[in-house]
Amino acid sequence: SSIGHIRVIFKQQNEYEKILYDGRIVIQKLVLDVDEYLPPPKILICTKCNLPGHIKKACQAPYVICRGCGQDKENGDSHTECAIRCQHYGGNHISTDYKCPTIVNFRKNLFHKLKNNTDKLPAHIRMFIPIDCRKSNDSDRILTSSRR
């Protein structure tokens, strides 16, 4: 049988660092390879216009757009049982779905910009690069700030 992933929580920071440095852990006579888990970063998606990259406070949209149907949310309808239709591509998903091509392309472009400008990242940051945001020949899974 194969093991996918195991989550291990350490009480002591030095234990955690030692295991990461060694790259292996023994659990019930099994020697397992160790990788640090870094969750993929979340991106900002505006709750007013449903576009990625900014927040409602900075949004220039003239009205609130329903993320379900893509229509003006202040038009008098309740928008509690909308026919789901993405405002970006007309797909059968809400406009803020992480599978939406608009969101996927935004994430890819953002990671590409960050990889080329690691000095723009806060010091001491490490980010996981999701598979869909890597180039086909790129095995780099972690993005690290060049600032110290």
C-alpha cells in the first residue's frame, strides 16, 4: 500500500527543524521522506465586482455584482437562488470559483511576476507554487524571498 501524505505536528520548534533538515522521519519502523507543507497562497478577490487583485474598498465598479449570476445585485432581486453563470466566461460556476479561467490565469500571472521579482516579497517568506502555476519544465515548488 502507498501512503500519500501525513500531517505531523511538533511541540518543539527544534524537533521540527531537525526533521526538515534530515529530510526523513521514522514512524512505526517506516522511514518516510519529509517535505515542509506550505499551503498555496490565497489571492484577493473583490466582493463587489468579483475580480481578483483588489478589495471592495478599492473597487471602481459602479455597483455590486452577484457572484452567482453576474448581474447587478442591487436590482431588487434577492439573488438567493440565481441561475449560476460566471460573469467572466459564462461557465457553470460562480464568478469567484478558483477553477474559473479568469482566476486561474490571474494566479499564474501573479506567480510568474513573483518568481521574476522575489525582491518584492516580504523578507523570510516561503510560498508553495501550485502545480498549475509552474511551467512544464520547472521543478521549483517553493518561492523564497530574496530579501533578508
